[in-house]
Amino acid sequence: MEHPLHQFHYCPQCGSASFGNANEKARKCNDCGFVYYFNPAAAVACLIRDKNSGRYLFVRRGNEPAKGTLDLAGGFLDCHETAEEAVKREIKEETGLDVTDIRYLYSFPNIYPYAGFNVHTLDLFFECTVNGFAGAVAADDAAEIVILPAGKVEPGAFGLASVRRGVQRYFRNLAGSGD
């Protein structure tokens, strides 16, 4: 796979076309000396549990990539936003629900194809609880709300590799079979 920096041809500081590879993680402008380090974008993925029934809420993707497959509510962090703030915002935007508790679980690197560009991400997984699913609506980029008990969750139904891996790990740990 070609490194995403190959798509950067001009220095963002001075506009020079003399913007070449500094190393595997950065490009450097030969005219002004500016160095651009390519780092992953942060994203959140939320396992939403009803604290009363123990069931889980998932969304069906309304957009590519993996349109029509199951997904976790979540998305990219905004500038000046904590991961926990992003969790609350994304769940509210995609389901209309308010989170009562948030617990960080783990992270996985991922590549998210967007508009012909591979966005390298660091997906931060959280377990979130809500006071029930009444009033949940599919909104933003979620096409449908899907509510399942833990025993009916099939990781293979999730279309994005990082999310599939995160869901598999979560429910395997929940069943007590370890990591």
C-alpha cells in the first residue's frame, strides 16, 4: 500500500513544489524548511449498553465505506474536543441518546477510506451506558438503529475491520474467555 504522504505535493507553509520525503513519517520543504509529520486522526467507537436491560445498541451504516453493515456509533474527534466529549456528541448525533457513563476500553490503528484518500486513524473504543433505548433514532450518518442482546451480536456483521475487531474483543471478554 502506498503511503498517504505521496498525495502531498506542495508545502502547506510556503506553497513550494519542493516538498519531498524527510523520512517514512514526514515530508520536508526544501525551500522554507517546514516539516510536516503525518499522524493518525483520532476517532471514537462506542459500545452502547442499556444499563437496565443489558442489551446493546448498534447502528447500520448509511454511507460508504461499508454502507448497510452494522457499526458502532462514533466518528472523528473535533479540534479542541476530548475523546469523552466526542463520545457524548457522536452518540447524541447518531442516536439522540444521552450517555450516563463512559469507560475507555482499548484502541486499534485503522485505515478509513474517504473520498479516494486513506485516512490513518487511531480508533478509541469505549463502553457507554444509557438509561434505555426509548427515543433512539437513526440520524446523521446512521441509517438504522439495531438493538441486540449480547448473545446475538455477530462480529462478522460489522463492515469496518477495526470495529469488527473491537466488537469481537469486547464480547469475547464479556463471555469471560479473555483476550
